[in-house]
Amino acid sequence: MGYFPMFIDMTGKKVLVIGGGTIATRRIRTLLEFKCDITVISLGLTAELKELSDQSKIRWKKREYSYGEIESEFLVIGATDNREVNHLVYLEAKKKGCLVNIIDCKEECDFYFPAVIIRDDIVIGVTASGTNHKAVKETAAWIRENLH
């Protein structure tokens, strides 16, 4: 277990998400809780992401990702349904020194998205280092139910 649980002030940090599907939506929903500056590159978006774009809560660049798009982002997420594209995102993000999370390859992740529980000023993150998603979901549900 080499993953250290660390809480970072994400306020205003630039986040680039490649992909606009269901998993990208979940990641973005979580990140918006922490006031990130989020840009999405994707030909399409889920209805929820489209609404967030319409409300100017995220920026949407309606196009396919091409190598060279990553600039000075703090964090990059590869969330497409195309392994080759996600791998290119990983290679470019690493080259540019960004933290990276690739949804379909845990070996290409600098970090894992935890289940996040927020109650007032308390923030709890639960992870199983990318392995046992069912246990994480059950544990997070238990915490949500029992945190007063």
C-alpha cells in the first residue's frame, strides 16, 4: 500500500477532464465540491455536464482530445471509453508533470478518487487503493448513515 491519504486545497486549481460520460460526470461532481477550475474536452457530454457547462460551472471544449492539449493543469483525468486515447492522456500528463487519473488503468493513476463524505466541515475519503469498489461503497454508505 503506497497511497497516502492527503487533503489538498483544490480551490482554483486547474483540472482537465478528457471525456464527458458517466464516470467523468461523477469525478467532476466530486471536484466541484472543492471549487476547482474544470475544463472538459469531449465531443459530447452527459445531460448533467451539459447543464453545468450551460451554467458556466465548467468549461466545455467540444472536440476530440489530441496530444498537445495539456498545458499547466494541476490534475488531469482520462475518462474516455478508448484505451488508446486514455493512454495518450496519461503519457502527456506525466510528461507535463500533472497529477493524473486514468479511469480504465489503475497502473496509470497517481491517485485514486475516494468515496467522499462531507458533513459541514468534516470531509472523509474512503478508498481501497483502486481494488475493492464494493467494500468502499459499503463503507462510505455506513459512514454516511452513522456520521452525526
